[in-house]
Amino acid sequence: MRAEDWRKMGLKDEEYQLITEIIGRDPNYVELGMYSVMWSEHCSYKNSKEVLRTFPTKGERVLQGPGENAGIVDIGDGLAVCFKIESHNHPSAIEPYQGAATGVGGIIRDIFTMGARPIALLNSLRFGSMEDARARYIFNGVVSGIAGYGNCIGIPTVGGEVYFDTCYQGNPLVNAMCVGLLETDKIKRGQASGTGNPVILVGARTGRDGMHGVTFASEELSAASEEKRPAVQVGDPFMEKLLLEACLELIHNDDVVGIQDLGGAGLTCATSEMASRAGTGLEIELDRVPCREQGMTPYEIMLSESQERMLMVVLPEKEGKVHEVFRRWGLTSTTIGHVTEDGILRVRMGGKVVAELPARSLAEDAPVYCPAFVEPVYLRTTAQLQLAEIPDLDDAEKVLLQLLSAPNIASKEWVWQQYDYMVRTCTVVLPGSDAAVLRLRGTKKGLAMTVDCNSRYVYLDPYLGGKIAVAEAARNLVCSGGEPLAVTDCLNFGNPEKAEIFWQFRKAVEGISEACLAFATPVIGGNVSFYNETNGEAIYPTPTVGMVGLLEDVEKRCTQEFKADGDLIVLLGETYEELGGSEYLATIHGKVAGMPPALELDKEKALHKLLLGAIGKDLLKSAHDLSEGGLAVALAECTFGNNIAAAVELHSNGLRSDSLLFGESQSRVLLSVAADKVEVLLALAAQENVPARVIGRTGGERLSLTLDGREVINLPLDKMKHAWREAIGCLLK
Amino acid sequence: MKFGVVVFPGSNCDLDAYHLVKDVLGEQADYIWHQEESVSGFDCLILPGGFSYGDYLRCGAIARFSPVMKSVVAFARSGGLVIGICNGFQVLLEAGLLPGALYRNLCLQFRCIFTHLKVENRQTPFTLGIETGRLLRIPIAHGEGNYYADADTLRRMEANGQIVFRYATADGEITDAANPNGSLYNIAGVCNEAKNVLGMMPHPERAGEAALGSEDGRLIFQSILKSWEGSR
């Protein structure tokens, strides 16, 4: 074996050395390929493992934590919710439609593999500036790809977030999350147990697509990346719909011992992981694998990332029945081997053994690195924000309209109206509110779900930014009436071999961990995506937080829009002079600087307790958390849903007016409350030590806002709504 | 009354239609797998939405060759009530049970939004219970719902009262702005000459409960019940 062979596959010289030590000989070409994909960052987490161990992962409700295809949380009544988020960034940068579509397909398979019926999809998307033609092309393609896959397979896409920033110009982020529902006694795991049990491959034929996809995902993007287009797979949502129904039928009837999908690193990953988890070995015959074309080599079959394939281990007496069920669903299934007890993954083709490796060494024995880390130099510059040099508001109306039409704040209707968010008729809070809410048929319960991350905050302070991502996700759930259950995260960063990037990573994980501990929302799974760089430039560190919350009574759900004229508007939380990292600074003053707003976890927790209590007592008409654009933008957003405007009176108490109107201080929520319930609410707030004050009243057709008695905003609702609603569509014309 | 919900590989609104007739309206319902050859015992057939066979070819073009379709056609020809929703509408067109065709949406994108429907003919089994002047608020979710028929066919359909629903504004005006997909004359739903087969792009099964934002879709199923009771 020549050094250039393993280097070309992304293995380091010392990693090759380690392989020869493990197996006591030089690997052949097939074996080398298998190690190279399994030991890639994407599959082995070799750079991140040590840090990820610091996440809190346990909790009373946790039935399955990290390490399986997806995490599972108990929600009572014999039911559990299974969810996970995963990235498909690099494929989407090269081939946006298929890259995004197969990202959706992959995360859906992770969920039904666990025995759960997928009930909802969410996504977190980030693109370059809409002024750039290629960024627009990628944006368009990614949205169509998500729509194409999710709509066809019939799982509603109910929520998500979309951000635009030049740091994502060459390296967009496409993070897809899937939520599934299952009975607690039907959980399945990816284990190949039971010596002699047959191993069945089902679904699409194996082709030459997606070779070395995981290796491609574990390196930086450059001009040469376009040549890696063959590393992007092509999705077939119809095939996946059939697979989903057939697999769930088999799991429901207890016909399955272990099951795993074929995603990154294809057959190599599924066989070695399933055997490794069960402490067994597998023997497979590649001649039996149905291929798309003749003459595929063992190397190609073992590394292919063709989509819509599953590997299943069943009892010998169930083998015939299992094939029969697949046949009824029009699927091709083949027994390709069986479970052994020697711990070896043995691969045969044409009567010869073409690979023979300890399964565990592929799945578990990749070297673990502790990359060096150092505080990034840029932080010294960004931290220097002199507010005194920034002129305070001159025309608040103009700024509000500019912010409402800024792509990061503007309505994302252009995006979500391309998604079927209603199929399965359980979506009871549609896209556009703080979190999506789904009812659970046959129960009174509901699930609230959201994905969140303000990556500008994380860039300016990774630790605080990580904390805020969790807090905001939890706040979104709570505003909808859901009690936060657990977290799945998608950690998108640059090249971890660069010390400054790895510092960002460590700090963000620290912040996320601390917040998750405080809210008792353990991390039950997720995904790390490194090497998000183009020509050496890293994206903002973007640890996307996906969170699911439980509503014991879905009828109590709460949404953000004002409901009636004459209700009182209450602001919860305290506003400080905090403009660092704000959308206002970036959009109006072109500055990404300062420290993100402070976050006190105790105050945030008190806020959550108050909100859940108030929603439970039917005290609230609406609730909306304050995020990008601050109070003024949140107010405007509350008026859009039912076309009910408001009149609000604020007092500056020495604060700059831009801080007051557009600052992004944390732990704040805007409520509307019927006049006869406001006393009770304020008393409850006092009891929980949450600052609360009545700032105005709903009604009319204009948003009026006075500051120390002077009216600084008086805008017709339709004018604001038009600016907010049409912005994205206009940018694409 | 017993509803049969036909399930093709790739159907995905079968559950929703079943749920509405069974759990919400309390009628009998059963799924009919596409390989079944008989539809006997059912009073009304629902061809649900979805992406039958992935719709990789023209929508519905493969589903219409499913074994069950022979008996669906026979059932329709003998006067049985058939309603095709979204992909089901596309299948009915392909099967020749309804006139016209559906192109890709004019905007070339999938659209999932609430629409308002004006009821143009209340003399069908699917609309006879809907009071005059009542608009229906029902969502659409499709990429190919742009209805087309040639001028002669359209004239005949108009004369014969086969245009059942049109997209309208919230005030009941038929305007271009209210047209979500470019359909000729804002057509959202049509029936056959005999009025026992209805095809519509909007999803009444998604508008059957207050929790989903509208209950107007129930009016269509309640009309079906009423007409079935009247015919017994």
C-alpha cells in the first residue's frame, strides 16, 4: 500500500500505522477504504468525542441517549418521542436539491429505524447574502429539495429557521430534524444479535453514487469541490415511503431483532456498527447485493452511499415472512449474510474473502484526538464596541421598516408555503409562530418543537451564544405551552484542526451543557459537522439546537398573534443597554460587534415557570418571545396574524432608545392578556420574581409607540406587514 | 354509510381521510389496498392525496393502472359516489372519469396554503348540503393543480353544471389574485356529467376540525351523507 493511497482517502500516516497494528498486517484496498470512511470525522467523531462527553445526557424521561440512530424520551401513557437533527451541508453546497433532499431522507430513516413513526420535520437553513446569484440558486434548490422529499413521503415540515449571512456564502448549512412517535415497548436498536440470524438488505439497489460522501464531508470546500459532485447521492422519497411503511409494519409485529439504515459510509457503517453494538460479527456475500450496474467492485459496494436502503437482522423462522412483507410493499429484499460470534466483519465476493476486519475496530477504535485550542484573535477586535460612536435613533419608523424587511427577520412564508405542513392532520400550530405544535391522536397531549441558533452571538462569544441557543429554543416551546423535554444538536463549525475553531467548539459545547443542565433538558443525540470552510474561511460557529416540549393538554396551546381588540399588552423581563450582536447593529449600522446580551439562567427558568403556569391557568391570549429586532419587531409580529394592531407606551429610564426598541436583551416575552385577568397575571409574576409591566393595549389598524410621551412610531399595520411579508420574494426576483 | 379509502403505494392522505369519516363523522370506513379487485360493500370511494408511485411520471398516470382501478371505474359508471382529492383527482383524470387535465402550478412551486372556495353548483351529491352564499375555507397542498380543459369541453361542463368549486377571495370574488395555481377560470373542483364523481385539488379532509383551523371540509362529507340517505 502506498502512502498516497491512504492519504487520498483522507487517512493520516499515523492512522494507517494504527490500522496495521490492529489487524497485524497491511490492509487490502477494500479494507483500507472501509477504515477510511469509518474513521472519518463524520462517522467516528474522532476530534469531537472527548468534548461531546461533557454534555448532560441523562434524565428521568430519557429512554435512549446518544450512541444510537436517534434519542428517545418518555412522554407518559406508554408513549415516547424520538428525535434527531443532522447536517447535510457539503452535499447541499455542491448539489442543493439532492443534497437537501437526501438530508431529509437520511434523518427520517434514523427515526423509523428506532421503531418510531415520523410525524414531523423541521430544518435550520443558512445561506449567503441574497445579493449573490449562487447563494440564491442554493437557497432555491435547498428549499425545493426539502419540499420535494418531505411532501412526497407525506411527513409534514412544520417549522424551522432561515438565516442569511455572507459567512455562509460558499458553505451553506442544511440541518434537518425529524420527530417520531412510538410506544415505549416497541423501541428497536441497531444491534446484530443472535449467532446465525440472517441479515437482510432491503430497498434501493446499490449503485456507484455517494462514494466517499463521508470523506468529502470531512474536508474543507474549495474550487475543486465541484468535482466531488459524484459524492452527492440522489434521493427517492417514494422508495423511502415504502421502506418506512414496511419496516414499521415488521417492527410493530415484533419481527425484527435489529435494524439500521444505510447512510454515510453505506454498508460498511451499517454492518460494522450493528455488529459492534451487539459484540458480534457478520459474514456477508456481496454477490447477493442487488446492484444498479454490472461489474461493481467490492470496494464500490462496501462504500456506496446509495440512499433508501436498510439492513435488518431477523430470527431464522421469521426470514420468509419478512421477505413476504417487503414483497407486498413492492420492495426488493435479499438475505446477504448472517450473524457470527467471532466479532469479525467478513466480506466475501466471487468465492473469496475480500475483507476480514474486527467489526469493533471499524466502529469504535478510531483514534480519539484532543485538538489544540486557543482563543481566537478576532474576539479582541469584535469585543470593542463603542456605543457612543453610534448615533441613537433618528427615525424609528424607518428603522423598524428596514428591520422588518431584513432577510433574517422578514417572513419566511416564501419558504414554508412550499412545504406541506399539514399532512397527517395533526399540526395545530402552523409555521410562523414561536414553535410548531402537533396534537397526538388518541390522547389529550401535544408536542411543541423548534430549532434555534443565533450564530452571530456564538461568533461573538461561543460560550454565551451556546447558552442562548438553548434558552431561546426552550423559551419558544414555553411560549407555545410546551414543557421542554430534551435537546438534539447539530454542531456546525469550521476545521477543528485549527486551534481557534476548536476553541469555539469547546466553548459552545460548554455553554450548551450549562443551559441544558439548568433546564433539565439533556442532549439525547445529534451530529457534528466540521470543516465548514470555503477557501480557508470558516462559517460562524453554528450549534443549532433542536428541542421538543410536551403539552399535557394540547387545547391549552398558545400562539404569538394578538387575538382581540382591547387586550392588555404585558412585557415580561428586563431591558438593558444591550446592542452587541444585534440584528439592528448589523442591518442598520453594518456592524457585527460587541458582546451578545447577557443571560441569567435562574431568571430564564423563572420566566419559563411563570409562562407555563399562566398558560395552564388560561391567563394568556398570546405569547411571543423577543429575539432578533427586539421589542419593536416582536410587537409588529404580534399584530400580523389577526391584523390587530396596538398602542404602546414606553419609558426610557435612561436607556438609549435604540436599545429599548431594537436591543435583544434575553429572557423577555410579550403577552396579550384579557383586561380582567391582568391582576392575577401580575401577581403570579411577582410571586415568581419575573419583572412584568403593562405597556399597552391591542386594537386598531396602526401600531403606535410612544417613548417618554412622544410618539416615535405610528405606522399602518398593512404597511409593516407588506414590508415584512414580501421581502424574501422580492430579493429573489 | 361505509366509505372506502383507496391506498396506492405513495398515497399519504389516506390516514387523514379515514380519520375524518371514521373518527370525526362517526361513519364506517375501511382502507382498500390498490391490489384489491373488488370494491363491493362500499357506499362511497375516496381516492386520497399523496404521491402515488412517487408521481415521477405524470401525476396519477401509473396509479390508474392499479388492479383496483377497474372496479373503481365500474363503481363510478354504475352511479357510485367517488371523490378524488388532490392526487386522487389526478388519478380520476388519468382514468378518464373526469374531463380535463392538471398542469404544474403556474408559479412552478409546490403551494400549501388555505384557500377560499366558491360553490358553483349545489345540485351535486357533494354540495347539496352547503347553504347558498357560503364560502368554504379549505387548504391546498400541491405542485400540479393547474386545471385545464379545451374551450369546447369547458363550455359543455359549464352548461352542464360540472364546475363545482372555484378559488375565490375571502369576499367571494373570482380574481387572479385568488388563483393559487393558474387554473383556468379559477377551477378548483369538477364533477362528471352524471355528478356522482367529484375531483378537487383542495383538501376537505384537512378542514374537518376546529383545531385544524377550519371545519368547512365537513360540509362536503355531510352532503355526501345526506345524498346517500336520500337515495336509500
